[in-house]
Amino acid sequence: MKRFVLLSAIALLAIGLSGCGGKEELGNVGKDNPEAAKDIKGDLLVWGSSAGDTVNELFQKKYPNVKLILDTPSKHEDATIVALAAGSGAPDVVELSQAHYWKFRTVDGLENLLAAPYNAVDLRKDFVDGAWKMSTTLDGKKLFGIPWRYTPYVMFYRADIFEQNGFPSDPKEVGKYVSDPEQFFSMAMKMRSKGHYFFRSLGNMSTFTVGDTFFNSKMEYIRNTESYVKSLDYLKRANQLQLVFSGTKEETDQAVNNGRLVAYFGGLYRVSTFQDGSKSEAYGKWKVTTTPFGQVYGQGYGTYSIPSQSKNKEAAWEYIKFITMGEEALKENLKTAQISPYRPSWNLPEFKDTKDPAFGGQNTLAFGASIMDGMKYEAMVKADDSATDIWDEIVDEGLKKNMDSRALMQQAQEAIEKKLAAEIAEMKKFVAK
């Protein structure tokens, strides 16, 4: 254990010193230190890793005396919760995705990486603030993991069709233009008159208008303000203007390729949808910018954690540092547009100098990083998961009836607070501790 504490302290000091002098650079994580790496040994059971074969092989090469076991059960996040409650059966490392964070933000059983021997508090300055916060417990006292991706939700758009119809085509200009709701709907109406659509579903629009959360960190209901009235108005307006393309997956794919759909919404990693030129007659004609109405949300978060039951915490911590901050892993992740919230990674040549031909030479990676700090992130809790189903059912019915947005918002709040009263009360007790 003493050696573990010493190695952790040295590694984190090296990372911290790398940021001195005003320029963020990668530290020694992921770089060759063969002798120290040989001292790390034993079995390492990892559940749910998105690292991919290449990254795991690189880790195995650097740590030859660690036996990496990638034996992930079905629904591994739930399996981890069961193991934590039972006191046995948890892996050494587990990757958690955004849909499951709420299950871990109020339970014991994951290592607090702010504490010794990890002492990760010194890393905070190197991470985007929202990404760091999403990996903390609801009370803000513990860091239950290190984030490896924090993906902006963006608008891909056909720059050529925008320009042909008299609208801006430059990403910055388009982002500014569509941030104004009236300008966006005016554009959408003109495009619609020419046979174009903007959305594959109203769910695409909900992601950047209302987000995913219903409660703040004090368990106070938040979907009851004027901004949510406006958000519902936007959904109603899009529905009335028939901006949603309705079709099978094959028909939708064709609409994306032939220009009937002039916009495509998703996490930045969706750039891969457009990168195979053989499948699209519009290769090179797409660009990416921020979503309409001025809010920047995210879709695609990931965090690596160490269960306290781990039998090899030393190797587990090395694996997490390698995956989230190691140069080799970061470079590999960039190939699939998995941009890291670890700021020093943005100085990699593979990040700074990338020009994507599928997007007319735009650096989509740098664009994604440029909007990370402005991303609106509210950590989900257990009640959010249940509230989503109630909200969706009421709002869907309200849109069909063209209900007043304020009345619809109030109806949804009353139903959620009534049906989830016990869950909300339980969570309020936790945050009050």
C-alpha cells in the first residue's frame, strides 16, 4: 500500500507540473516508464469498458504483468449495484454511462478518488468543470470516477442547401443565426416550403430544449419556469409546422443522404454517420454547429470507477489513468470523435490539426471542445428516470391536443410530484445530511 501511495503521488505530481507555464500539456500518464509499470501486476477485472481492443492492447503492452480480464455481464451497471449491496462480486474497474449515474450518486461502495492514495483533487483544474461534477456524489463530497468523455449535442447541417436558400453556411454564423428562435423558425418554414425537414423526431428537439433533468441538487423541481414554457412552445411550433420527417429507418437514411433532411441532431461522435463517402451523395457538404435556441446540452458521458471491493486497486488506478489521460488512449479515441474533457488532450496534433473531409475540412473535434465549457449539465437522480416517462406521456398527449404550454407544464409537474412523492422525500433526506 505504501508503494501504491508513493507511485500515485509521483504520477499526479507529474501531471500537475505539466500544466505549469500557462500551456496545458499531457503529463507522464500513458508515456513509457517500463520499470515502474512492471511493478504493477495481478488480475484486473474490468466491466463495461468502451476503450476498445486497440487501447486495451496498448495498456497490456505497457503493463505486461497485469492480466486484463474483460468479462462484462449483461446490464453491468445494475450488476455492479447488486454487488455493492451484497458486499462481494464487484469488478476492479467499472465504466458507468450517463443513463446510470443516478444509481451511484447516493450509494456507498465506490472509491472516493479525492482521498488517498488517489488524491485526484489536483486533477480538477485539468478537466472541464461539468465533466468533473457529473462524476461526483449528489452531496458533492466524493469523486466516484474519472470522466473520459463529455460529448456535446450538436446540429449537423447541409451547408450547401442553407447557402442556396439565402442563409448563412459558416458554422459560427449558422450557430448565431439559429440561436434566435424567430430566425430559426423563419428559416425552417422556408426550408419546409421547399420540401426539406429538420428533425427525425421531436425527441431530437426535446434534448436541446428541455434536457434530461427534473430536479436540482437540492431535489427541487425545476421544470416550472418561463424557460420551460418557451421550450414547450417550441415543440408545439415544430409539430405544427411539420418539421419532423416521418419514415422508416431506411427512408430516413435516404432523406439524410438526398437533402430532404437538412439537419441531423446528435452527439458529436455521430460524425461517423457522414464519413463514409461511398454511402452519401452529400459527402463533404455537411458542417456542424451548435443547436438552435442558444443552449448547449450533451449526449454521451462516460466515467471509470473503482469499486471498494476491488482486489487490485493499484492496477485499477493505473488502468483508469491510462484510459482517461494516457496519450495513446486519447489518440485512439479521437479516431471515433470521442473527445475528452481532459483539457491537455486538446493540444495533441491529432486533435488540433484534424480537418475532416466529410465536413468540408472543418475541424469537428476542436469545435466540440470549444463548446464544452458552455454545456448545460444537471446531474440526474433516481427520480429523473421515473419522471421522464410521466413527462413524455403527458406532453405527447398535450401536443396532440395543442394544449396551452403553461397548463401543460403545470399538469406534468402535478403528476410527477404526486406519483413520485416517496422517491422525492427519500432523496431530500439524503441531500439534507
